[in-house]
Amino acid sequence: MEDQTTPVRQQHVFNVDKLQRYLTVKSLVSNNGTLTVRQYSSGQSNPTFLVQTPSRSYVLRKKPPGELLPGAHKVDREYRVQRALFSAGFPVPQPLLHCTDNDVIGTEFYIMEHIKGRIFRDPRLPEVTAAERTALYVAAVEVLAKLHSLSLTSLKLEGYGKGPGYCRRQVSTWTKQYNAAAHRDIPDMNGLSDWLMKNLPADDNEVTLVHGDFRLENMIFHPTEARVIAVLDWELSTTGQPIADLAYFLMPLYWPTGFNIINTLGSLKGIEGIPSVEDVVSIYCRCRGISSGLPGLNFYLALSVFKMAGIAQGVYARHLLGNASAPNAALFGQCVEPLAKIALQLAQRSFTAPTEDQLFLQTAKGQAVLQQVKDFMRQYILPAQEEVAEYYVKHAHSPQRWHTPPVIEDLKAKAREGGLWNLFLPSVSGLSQLDYAFIAEETGRCLFAPEVFNCQAPDTGNMEVLHMFGSEEQKRTWLQPLLKGEIRSCFCMTEPDVASSDATNMECTLHRDGESYVINGKKWWSSGAGNPQCKVAIVMCRSRSEDVGRHGQHSMILVPMDTVGVTLVRPLTVFGQDDAIHGGHFEIHFNNVRVPASNIILGEGRGFEIAQGRLGPGRLHHCMRAVGLAELALELLCQRAASRGTFGKKLYQHEVVAHWIAECRLLIEQTRLLTLHAAHCLDTQGSRAARKQIAMIKVAAARMVCKVTDCAIQVYGGAGVSGDFPLAQMYSYARTLRIADGPDEVHLSSIAVLELRDQLRKAQAKL
């Protein structure tokens, strides 16, 4: 970030010695060290400075000098909201002190920590690859959704803004700001203000914390990862309608081609890797668990451009007054009228949700990656199946069987080099759940294929948990090594001594002891725990008394596998097989296991909340892999039916076998469409809204793959249950799927409840 600074501009010079003496009193700097101050070249509102000592660096934000527009440049609000967000674990620089004494540097200011990372001034991101471009935008959208999901009460910001009626206030505020700063009459700005006031949304009651200026430029990204580590510039933050923030972020996607007056107002159309409006909206709504309909988006877009025009006018006005923060402030006067024209065009557009015939279309990137995966499967993975099988035969009675075969490790390295890595995680891959559903089907044709692409369960679910709910420390310690494929993990939920189909029965206990948590209990069916690279478990524990309700008593906590008291008791078998290719399914005992309190995920009592976020995508992936497995089973069935004959004719010529083939095709197609629909719902409406669809596919896919594999075994006869063909192992997986992640019966009960709810809503709507 240092290369984005300049010497302090003349109009913003202040007494550095006074600042040093003040910061010395506040114990931030030493009186003996040299204090240097440089000004950030960016920033159009509150001047921002890099303050450095030999040992530490800070960032200072202050009011501009001279005459200011009424209500603007409230640095005290920035300080307050950053302090609240930092305490909640949201990525902002830590605010350190707020000074209202104008005698120190001439204006009010505050100091925050200096964060090193990447800031992208040009939203077109010309300096990165298309794939990283996608990942950066997805990360930004996810952070915005996280911001809008925070509770004002938990942030202690209930009185921070005025709440409902946000849109009316915004139109009024920016009209006043524009009029106060206008240097000439612009009819389109007047017309736009009138249109906005006459077309206010009928429902303007949703209230969250809103940033007010959410752009790529106002974020610091990790130096090497597509991850937001700090959101900056909270001057315009308030409480109100969150969709206004989203629309503001979407603005550059609507700029006409060639509209590039300055970098921050450049068109994004036609730039490879930048997500479409539909993709951004889908990701945002999925992360917030809301419908992707977003009525009135045209109003919010027009309001956003109106606000941008007002900001541009204010920057130009400060240029005329001689106290502008940015050296290119004079250019902003040219932006106002073109922005007003664009806003009026957006105001008159209609925005519609996707139609039914568009539901299951992959994105262009999804199609390209799917083809790459198919080619990789055909060229490398399927030919390696025999070598993998030989490895497990050779090491049938050796501890070496729990290790990943060298051939799979080689394939993993090759897949990673080819960019076919972590495809399941939208923020990393840039793929939607619908995109990945097609890929999961393809990998379902081989039992070890998901691992080659680092897309294997239970690691995918654990990575999703850490990505969505983990602290920054937890992500650094566990998520990053998992994403890199350096370690493996397991998930400890099911217990041997209770009926785990009702997850509230779990008895493994967790209690706080000073700066640690202590865990006691038994778990089993902990898949992957036998692999020597399994370094951490996510353990579900009962942590609270019954007075908080059945679904508020459990927590999830990270437990390193080498912690004292963690014992791998035995590998369980599935139809007599130890499933070593998946790291086995172990019984694990926790005896007075002590881990740091910082290992708790999200907080005590949040276990079921996390589980709902984890299980939605995971179940979807299982179901699409089941479709792929069923396709392989039907393929084997047809090969056998066409090559073997009984009673004077080929097997497929027997009507019963022909009907099996037809019914299997029907079942596969029905399940695929049902699962793709669930993926679409997950993308567009979020996990909570897609609960019924996810429950339906969990039942349908497990039954379908069992039926298809069973038919194939029947056609193969004795060979079908032998080790000479993969069908017995396939059936073992298929039958287990009817129990894993909740038995069919539990999901059927959930489907019934959700269906009755939907039917009642329909009936009430007709009244």
C-alpha cells in the first residue's frame, strides 16, 4: 500500500510534531522515534494518511480543512461503526483512537491499524487473470452479504441510523448535497431527483447496516488470496435498505461500453472473468438466504447512480474550493451529466427473474470447466482405476492401506496444475452450485475422482463451514491447508450410544474451563479419520443446558487429531469392507480433550445453525455424484444385457430386463432434473429457502441409485456381487446413502411439514 502514497499535499499539511506528542501520550508511538506522514493518493472525501514509525504503521483519517458541506465528513461515525464491526469479527481495520481536539492537527481525526494487502483501484482488474477476477468479485459479494446479515442489536448500533424510510431519506439527502455543491444547472439531475421521489419502493422497511459506498476500491484483499481482509471508508454508512448497497456495487456492470472517464467509473462489459449481474445477485441472495427476485432493482440502481453523481459533484466542488483530497478531482465535474443520463435510462428498464427454461443452464465458465473435467477423467482418472485397485489388494493387511495411493497423489498434483482444484467452493472456483452439480455428476463415475480435484467429502463440507463461519485465525490454521490439499479432515457428529437420526440426542459434551474447552464423548462413522493426513476434526457437542431450546444446545469445535485424549478406536466396515479408499469410517473417543477456546466455531449454541449451512451443498454434491454412479451402473447393465443370452435370446430381449433398463433411465433423468432444480434454488434463494428441494433429492437420489445398481447386479448374477466387477462396491455406497446425512424417513417428515406449510400459504393467498 505504501506505493499508493504521495508527500502530503499542500492544502492538507498539518503539524506532525503535535501529532507525535499526542500519539505519545496515547502510548501509540515513542517520543524518541521518527514519525513520518505520507498522504494516500486515492480517496475523494476524508483525507487519509499513512503514519509510520520505525516499528509500526497506522492510518489516519481526518476531516478536510476549510468550508464543508453540511452533514458531510463525519469521522466520528466512521470510528464508531468500525469499532462495532471489528468487535464482531467483521473484516475492518482495528480503530485505535478518536480525537476531537482540533488543536492537534487542525481538524477532528481518528487512527486505525495499517493493513497490508491489495487494493484494486480499477474495477476492471487488468492486473489479474480471468479466474482470479471472478474469485475476487465473488469474495467481495460474500463480504457484502455477511455485512447485511449482521444484527444491529449484537453490534450495539440500534441508534446508529434512522432505520425504515431509507430510500426517501437518501433521495432527499443526495438532492440537497447535489444542490449545495452544483456549479451549474443540469436538467437531467433535476429530472432524476423528481423520478426517484415519485417512484419510492412501496416497502422500505428492511433495515440492516449499510456501507453506503461499497466498491471494489474500498476493500483490501489478501496479498495472495482472493479474500477480503478489510472493508474501508465507512463515512456514508448508516442503517437502512441493504439492496441499495448491492445496487451500488452492481453499477459498473451497467456502464455503457466506452464510459471510462476515470478508472473508478470504467465499464465492465465484455471483460472476461467478471461475473454477470445475475451471478452477483445469485451469490448475494444465496449467502443471505433470501429470494433472488429483488423487486424494484431499477429504482436502487438509479438511486445508486444518482448518489455517485452527487459524490462526483461534491468532489468537483471541493476542487473549486481548493480542499479536494484527490489530485484528479477536476475530472469529476465531467462525470455528473453523463451519470444522470445513465440513471434515467436504468430507471425506465424492467428487470425480470430467470424464466423456467433458463433454470438449468450452466454459465460459460461452468461449461468450460465441465469439459476440462471430462477430458481429465477420460485421459487420466479412469485409466488409473486398475492401479488404485491393485494398491489396496497389495496392502490389504497393512497400515499402508490408510495412506493415499501414490498414483492418486500424482493425479492431484496434475489437476491442481491444470486449475481443476476446489471446484465445489464458489468463492474459489467462481462456479455456481448449478455449474458444480454437472461436474459432481461426472466425478461420481469413479470413487476416488472427487479427491483428485480436492472435492471429496467430508473435507468439502468442513471447508464450507470454515469459509462461511470460521474466524480469520481458524481460516489461516485449517482452511488454507485444506484448500491447498496439504491436510485432510473429518466430521464427528453421529454417536454409537444414541439414535443419531435425531441429532438433538447427541451427548458428547463440551464445557468451558478458563481459556479452554474440554470435550468428552464417543463418535463414530467419522469418515476419513484413518488417513494419516487427517489433522483436524470438526466435532459436534452438547454445550448448553436445556433452557435454551433443543436446537440451541449444541456447538461445533475444531479438534486437532493429535490432541491428548483423542483415540481412534476402530475402523467400522460397510458390508464387510473397511472403505480405506475414503480413509475409513472410524469410531473416535474423546476423553477430557482440551482445546483452546478460540477453536469454537461461530460461538456456543450455534451448532445446528452451522449444520444447516454445511449440509445443503454437501447433500447436493452427494446426490449428483449418485446420478453419475447410476449412469455407470446402467452402462454396465446394458453392456451385460447386450453380451449375454439365456433361453435363446439376448438378456435385453427379455421383457423384464428391457423394462428395468427403461425404468432406470426414467429414474436417473427424474433425479437429475430434481437435483439440478435444487442446485438452482440453492444458488438463487439460499440454503434455508431450498430446504424442501434438498430434502427431496436426498431421498430420491439414494433410492434411485440403489434401484439402478440393484438391477445391474441382478443382470450380472453371481458376478454382480463378486469383486470382479465394481457393482458390489457401488451398491455399498448407494445403500449407505439412504442413511448418511440423515435417513430417508427423517427427510420425508421434513418434506411433509414444508409441503403443508407451502399449501397453507397458497390457500391463504387465494382468500
